[in-house]
Amino acid sequence: QKWNMEPPQFQKMVKLGDDVTDEKYGYPPDKRPMKNLLDYGLIELDKPPGPTSHEVVAWVRKTLNIQKAGHSGTLDPLATGLLPIGLGEATKALGVLLFGPKEYYALARLHANVGSQSLKSVVEELTGEIYQRPPQRSAVKREVRIRTVYELEVLEEQSRLILMRILCQAGTYIRKIIYDIGEILGPGATMAELRRTRVSNIDEGHGLV
């Protein structure tokens, strides 16, 4: 009787038992051999300040003694945080992460004191679809493009220092957002620190290495 109460589209479905994975087609996640992990693995790496993203990937290749590795989303040398690194064939799947949002925590330094209300108005103005031209030090062509800022909030203010959280579309330049905030307010602003905490559905909660 319970089966007949299911919606019509589900009544023909057959429930499979808890069958053991056939090793001809794969392995349970906790029993994958090292070779498979090196050929199809993804490292959720916590990038330190200093090296470029390219240098970090080169270190991973050398450390693991593999020929192929790549990263998803370049971080500036001084930036820290989540840098997903695909190993072997997993590099082909890194582009999927570009479809999801990215989250950053940024520390900005205003060149003069401004009122909290003025800052709030600018933050609201820069939330949603915005126009951006990549900065001079970038790996892409410097053409104006549209990017979406899903969330932009000021977490803390101390004199001319502002801590912000930004959830945005991939390809958004946080340094440029901070620059625009300074230009709109008048005195100017520069980015002091930047940390990435999320790439698509991967975040710091997964436990970075």
C-alpha cells in the first residue's frame, strides 16, 4: 500500500541494494589507491603569502613527483587562502569551479577618514552587477566587463582600516572593488590583505592543507 501511494513517476523505480562497488569500475572513497588519488585527486590547499599560484602548483608537482597539475583561480602572491589544485586528469574538471561563487575577506585602508554612512552607501552601490576593467597586473585582456557581487558587507571598522567580506562571481577583482570604493568616497583606498575562503562549493570548512 505504501508503494502505491508514491507519485506515479516514482512507482516504476527500482531500489538498488547496498551492493559492493565493483573494483573494475572504481573504488569506495576511503579505499582508493594512491595512484588513483594522484591521477584524479583534488587538493584544497591553503596558499601562504609570498609565492605565486603558479609556483605553488610547481611545488606540488615536484613534491608528489607527478607530471600534471593545475589550479582553479589565481591568487596574487601576497594573498592567502583556498587554492584548489587538480592532479592529473582532475585538471580537466577545474573549469567547473568557475561556475560557482568565490568568497573573500579583505582588509582595506582608506587614505582618509570617512563617515560610516557614506561607506555603507558605497557598499550598497557596488553590490549586484558592476562594471570592471582588470588591473594592469592581470593575466587577462584589459577590457571592461560585467561581474556580479552577490554580497558585500563591512564587518569591522577601525579608524581608516576596514574589514570586508565579499561573495562574488569568479573573475571579480577585489583589489579593483577596493580601489573603486576609495575613488567614490574621494580620498582613495588600497588593499592591505586578502584571503579567499570559498571557491564554488569548497570552503575552509572542508579542512585545508
